[in-house]
Amino acid sequence: MGKYVFKLPDVGEGTAEAEIVAWHVKVGDTIHEDQNMVDVMTDKATVEMTSPVSGKVIALHGEPGAMAAVGSALVELEVEGAGNVKAGASAPAPKAEAPKPAAPKAEAKPEPKKEEAKLATAPTIHAAAKPAFATRAEGDKPLASPAVRQRAREMGIELQFVPGSGPAGRIGHEDLDAYIQSGGKGLGARAPHAAYVQRDGVDEVKVIGLRRKIAESMQNSKRRIPHFAYVEEIDMTELESLRAHLNKTKRADQPKLNVLPFIMRALVKVLPQYPQINARFDDDAGVVHRYHAVHIGIATQTANGLIVPVVKHAEARDVWDSALEVSRVSTAARENKAGKDELTGSTITITSLGTLGGVATTPVINYPEVGIIGPNAIIERPVVRDGAIVIRKMMNLSSSFDHRVVDGYHAAEFIQKIKALLEHPATLFMD
């Protein structure tokens, strides 16, 4: 038998390290070639690391959330044949863990008498005799294992009222069963209604993987960018009528249109007049990069968190092509199949909560961009037109800009021109 050490390969151009997101194997597992062993993440792309050989897992290096350097050992396998570690060579030692605090020494107890010793080793028979329940003062936290607490929460039972038969009044599963069989009576109190059960406990969730990347990105954006927010209402009645007509008369090979392709079309028509908005600001170098191409980030909610895939060269796409590309890149992001090129390079971002759009939002700029647009929900409401109250389909368009690069006047003017195009949708398609 030999030993094979799997090392973290270079998972992206210029990548020096990657974060361990999740292990799919454990020590003692027998795995086969091409089996997924661990997920690692760099930038915003998660990569599956598969085994190049078959063998038995004898060591894993790194916990989820830890950073692994390219070339460092991740998995050690026992394999048939020589492996890739020479005889007598030692495999890389796992990282030393922080020393754990020593457990408090147990107090010395007198040796039990023979009769007590026999009683202590005798099995406890719960069915034969009523347990000796420990009393608990009001306000004392009940003792129970996490599994018992979880079961009690699911059943709507407040552990404060459950008598415990274990050491120091510890509550076990058998105590829950007895409490239920007694009709929910114990310690002189009745169980409260499940809708008003008091809940205790705190869940500790380590922020790792994509969630950590999102947190760092948001923190970086708010720390480095002085945001300027601007909200304007837009009458979407005519555009919604056009959209409904286009969806009704579209070809079978054409996608169903939502409002995003029209907003994208408005952006690409107006941005050439405001090149400082279609830009990225390298504040370390003090340089604003103004782009001729319009690469629109589409903020997409996925099971793993918020990801921003990019529609490249939106200026060269009509509404149908824009809708197809939005669908393609957002689906790839949700299925964790988007490549690095599809997740980078945006020059301005659209973020939308769809039907949850609310009245207004204050979107966070996708650093190092300088602008972000956030359409809110389209709602029918009464408005005044030519002295009469009429029902129109109205939408608030929220936006944020980097005030270091974009003046407030120009930001407002930019949004007003977007508004004009959306309220007169025919102009979206005119030169």
C-alpha cells in the first residue's frame, strides 16, 4: 500500500489561496477516482475538487472556513501501489489547533459502600417505577441535550415545565414522553399554547464561503464609498402595455419579457451622455476607468446568497437578446455553474427585488463600480393627469451613486432621462 497526498491546485489565474467551503468525505471513507472530495472557493466561484485516484481517506487538512494555499495538502489517501509519497517521507503535518482549555478537575468523592455500588451499576428501569423528578426553581434554566431541546421546540413544549429525572434534573427523551402522556402537567404548571411558547437558545453560524465573500464586499462598499441615494417615480403604464403586447405576440423561440430588458435598453442609450457613471473607480490609484462598453451586473438571489452575474456588451443587444442573456447568466449563477468571466467585469449593476420591490430601496454599490439602479414594484395607484384622477401603473426607481465620482445634479439628471425613455417606450427603439 502507498500514500497519495492531494494538494490544492491552481484554481484560477493569479490565485494564491482558496477557502475550504465544505467537505464531502471523512477520514475512513473509501473513495473512487473522480469522486468529489471538497468544495473550495476563490473570488465568487465555487470549485469542486475531485480525487484523481481511488483509495481510503486517512487525513483531512483544514476546517470549513479555513484558507488553503495553492500547493498545500488537502487530503491524504491510502492507495494501491506506490502513491505519490516516497517511502520514509513524511506527509505534511496538519495545522496545529489552538490548545483547548483543560477541563476542571472532578472533586474527589468517597468510595461508595457495597450496597450503593450495586445500586449504581444496576440498570434504570423507567417503566417499573416513577422517576424521582428533580425540582427546579422558577427562572432556572432547564438542563437538556441539543437533541432534546430541538424535539421540544418542534413539539411546542417549554422545557421549563418538564420535570427532569437525570442528574441535576437533566431532561431526557423519556421525560418528554412522560410529560406528554401526563397531558402536559409537571412542576405544578400547565404548558402554554404552542403559539406562545417561550423560546431559548442561540444558534452560532460561522460565516464562511460565499456568505463571507458577500459580507466582505458589502463592508468594503460601505466603508470606501460615500453613497448618494436618489429615488424617482416612473409611470410604467405605457411600457407595461407594450410589454404585454410583445409577450402575447412573441415567437415560440423568444423569451418572455419582464421589465429588466427595457431598463437595460434605457441605460445603454443614456450612459454615453454620462460616462462618469458607466465606470469603475480605483480609489487606491486615484483613477476612474470610464468604459465604452456597457457590462451590466444583474444582482441575483441564489440558495448560497447574492451573486452578480454579468451581461456583457448590453449596448449590442436588443430587448429579446438581453432577456435571453439575463436568463442564462442568472440561471448559471443559481446552479453554481457560472464561470469567472460571467461573474466579473460589470460596469454598472441593476438590483431588483421583483414582486417584493417595496416602495423604495437604498441599494449598495457593487464596488468598485460607481452606480447601481434598483427598480421597485410596479403598483397601480391613483395619480393626477390633466386635472383628473386616473389609475396608472407606477414604479419607484431607486439608485445610488459614488459621490466622489458622480455629482448629485448629474445623478438626478441621469435618472430623469431614464424616466423619460421608460415613460415613452417608443423612444427606446429610436436613434
